[in-house]
Amino acid sequence: MTPPPSQTRDLPPEDDDAFDAPDAVPETSETPPEDDAPQTPESVKRGVGVIKSYWKHAPNGPGVYRMIAENGEVLYVGKAKNVRKRVASYTRLAGHVNRIARMISATVSMVFISVETETEALLLEANLIKQLKPRFNVLMRDDKSFPYIFIARDHEAPQIAKHRGARVRKGDYYGPFASVWAVNRALNALERAFLLRSCAQSFYDNRTRPCLLYQIKRCAGPCTGEISTEDYGVLVQEARDFLSGKSRSVREQLATEMTEAAEKLEFERAARLRDRISALSAIQGAQGINPRTVEEADVFAIAKDAGRFCIEAFFFRAYQNWGNRSYFPRADASLSEAEVLDAFLAQFYDEHPSARCVLLSHQIEDSALLEDALSAKLRRNVDVIAPQRGEKRELVEHALNNAKQALGRKLAEDASQLRLLAALGEVFGLPHAPRRVEVYDNSHTGGSQAIGAMVVAGPAGFMKAHYRTFNIKSTEITPGDDYGMMREVLTRRFARLAKEPEKETDPEAFPAKPDLVLIDGGRGQFDVAREALRESGVEGVALASIAKGRDRDAGREQFFIEGREAFRLPPHDPALYFVQRLRDEAHRFAIGTHRARRKKEFTKNPLDEIAGIGPSRKRALLLAFGSAKGVSRAALSDLEKTPGINKATARMVYDHFQRGD
């Protein structure tokens, strides 16, 4: 989606003579402002001088500019129809809001990129913001892809399935659905309504009798011929019609068939049709508000409270509500709702396809640009509007109410989390409430598949994007040595942290260095962890360990910290409950990761160890000999006769198993 830039400029500052060139037309005045504001801080004056020196290199057309700090951090990415005019607006010494003044103060260089059109500038700006995450831009934060319902077109008995990611397979994609839960619910109902198969191709090809889904009336059984290809094709077309907005006609057709079956005394068939109609009603009934006149729309509403923003997104397709999702973008409190929504939408649609109509709670400045960009991407007209009346306005109001409620819940949760962090800091003697807490745990089975796990918590709760696992690599650790495993995990974690240069970043950004480290273990684990931290050279990190109480009872935990005897917390102390939650989350994450690794080891096929044996050759060998053990016992001559296996590959497989013997 990113347009190719036509010109990039990053030139050293020269003298300031060119700043008063005739074609210099800043956005706010005819000539650049003079340096006659003695009340302006020196840092702002210095930043203005830097921007003036770069201003003369700015293009006189559409483009994108970056403001860069001394350490190379990108502070801000902006776009403009005329970059030179926009940059000139930063050269005033007064009249800026605090956010812009701080940004100007920190700027030491600028980079300009010229593009052909203002629409290309919008797309490039959104792409760069998502890549660079500048501290002074509005950041979307959550850019997860949405799930879709997929009906294949590459098989005589098409499959219905959940899909996320690139659309590489031939078929029809219906969505987006706001959550996996929403698409799973819809899939279950669609299987009952249209009896389409959801099994994988390999499962379908190897059936000799119908599976359980056929028995519970969630599949028509095309794999074993329980339904003809033609009749199954009718079911597939009905499903496509329903998902394309023809739900009323589909239900009317099914109702007609049910009545005809009942009149012919075909009561079993009538009952099956009744169940299918009920399944369709369940889909629409569970979707809450469904529009009457709006076939397809994305609805965005933004709410602001206590300097925080929440954007609620609803997705309507085929006259049906396919769910909603809340976003909490990072944005300066001085920005208006319209400004935040404007910046958010460009980033949101950088990856996600849009509906034909985008409904907004606030009129945004770049609505025309966004329309052009989305229309070019979809190759059809897209309307971006802030409706004032009618059903479209009702949809926006519904989204706005949800945004206000979601923001209220988020503020309450964050306030509670901040109180818990403050209590944690007080319990463990920290000078202030910790902003980043790291909790460590190990998991293994008799010393095998040993892993270490790190979970992270902060003011916004558990920060799952920062979770990490460590495969225990040292051969010197005795299997089952929890002390040795903890030492390796902490040494690797903090050795890496010590190598990372400390950057002057946004004080509101989530820190990379923890304020508090919690270890699941007693005095021995605490001593090992303390030694590992000391050897790493990282300073300013508090350490505590949690020992399970007698009989491993929750509420009787002992805590170990530096310079204090072991102690307990009162049974009903909120800080104790918070520590238990942190420890349990680390335990859950460690156990889950270990089990996934162990399962992978257990299900590993010996053929996977042979270089040059990919999925196709592996499938050919298994079909010919039934199992990996059968392949290992096969003679060279038999391997050479396997379809898809040449003599060189047969020799390689044969030699591999002979060496194993």
C-alpha cells in the first residue's frame, strides 16, 4: 500500500539566507516569523533554528517529513500538500501548544520525502508511523488482523473455514469479524444451517465413513457420498447468498421447502429444514443491532475522558452486525477527538480492507484524501462521512455509547492497576510504584524440554507483547536443576539488557528495564537470582522471591527481599492477591509453553530429520509404506519404486536409517 517515494532529502544545514526566498510561504503568514520572542525557552529557539536551516530544502509539493532527535529517534512523521509551507509553520517562536514546543525543542534534523500526490503522502505517512512509532504521533497500538469466513472454490466439495492473513487460496472471503469468538460462533451456526464441511483436505480424502459432524447434523457428508456433488453445490450457493446479504430470500426458500415437505408427509426432512432455519435465526439474533437500510459499513466513534481516547469500531456486512472492537490509541491529551480519529483511520486502513461506506462520529480533516486512498485500493467508490440523521446516525450513536462505556471501564481498570502497583512498591520498599514488573518461572519434565518463562506487567495490566521464553541451552546444568536454569535465564535476559544503549524516550512509553523482578522460589532461588543480577551489571532493579506456604497453601507465601528477614503479608491484603496473580500467570505461561514444546517433540516424525525431505516427499513415503517405521525397514529397491521419489532421494533415505541402526 506504500507508494514509492519520488525523492528523498536529508541534507546538512546551510546558512539561513535562503529562508527568506520569495517562494517561502508558511501556512500561517506571508513571511517567516522573526526571532523576537525573549520569553521563549532556549531549547525551543535552538529547535526553531534547526528547522529553519532545513526548511529551504523542503519540497514545494506533496510529501512526508520526519523530525529526528539527537539519538536518531524519529520524533514525528507528518504529511502535507505543500511540505515547505507546513515546515514553515514550525518556525514560530511562540504560539505552540506544549506538545509541539517539546517536539521542536528535541529536533536536531529533518528528512523529506517527495511523492506525486497528496493521497500518496497520506498512505506513506500511515506506513511510516506504524513502522517507526514516533512518540509525538497518534499510535494505533493494536494492529492485529481480523478473522474472516472462507468458502473455498478449489474443490468439488468446498470447505468452509475460519481464515486470517493473506488471501492466497482461491475462494470467497466474508468479513471482517471483530473477534475470533464472533467468527467461531458464526461458523458453528453456519455449519448447522448449511451442513458444509469444515474438515481439512487430508482428513476429507482419507474418510471411509462419515465423521461425528455428520452424525450430529453439522455436515452433509460429501466425503463418503452421503450427498451428491450437485446437491452439496446447492448448499454452498445458499451459504454464499446468505453471507452476501440475501438472508431473507434464503430463509424464505427454506421455509417454502419445509412446508412442501410437511405437506408430503416427509416429516424428517421438514424437521431438518426447521433446524436449519433456526440456525439462521440464531446467527442474526446473536448479532444484536442489525441495520435495515445499511448493507455494508465500517462505523468508528471516538470518546475522550481524563486525557484518554477510545475508538469503537463496528463492522456491518450483508445487513448484519459482525462484531465490534475497542481501540485505545496513544495520543497527547491536547489533541481533539477529530484529530485522533483522523490519524487513527489512516493507520487502520493501511492493512485492513474497508467497507463501501465509512461512518464517523466526528468530521475529519482528511476525509476526502481518505476516500481517494480507499477507493483506489478497493477499485470502487468509498464514502467517508459523519452522518447527522437517519439510521446511519443511529449506528454511529450506538458505537459512541459503546466507546464511552469501554473508556470508562478502561479508566477504572487502569486506576485499580495503578493502586496495586503502588501497593507492590510499598511492600517491597521501592521508592516509587513500579512501571514494569517481570516475573520468572521454569518448567520441565524430569529435566527434559526445559524452558524459562518471563511475563511482564505494567499500568495497563499484563503486557503479553513483552512476554519471552528461554530454551535452556547449557549442557552443564544437571537435568532438573532449577537453580541452574534460573541462573541461565536471568543471565541471558539481563546481559542482553545491559548491551542495549539507554535511549531518551517518551516518558509515557513502556520501559524496557524492569523496576521489580519477581522469582517463583525460596531463599535459594533468591540468592541465585541476586548473584545473576549482580554479575550482569544492571543496576536499579529490585528483586524479590515468592516461596509457597506450608502445604503449598495460597495466602501463606513467604517473601524474600534484600536486607530484610523473610515475611508474610496479611491474608486479605490486595498486594498479596496481586502477587499471586502475577505468579500464577508466570506459571501458566511456563507450563503452556513447555507442554507445546513437549507435544512438538512427541509428534516429531523421523522423516523430518532427513534433509531434502519436504511435505510432498514425506507424504509419498508415508502413503507407500504406511508409517515412518515402515519407511525405515524398506529396502532400497522398494524406496526407488515409490512415486515421486528419485534414486538419489531413495539412497539418502535408506542411508539415513541405516546409519541410525
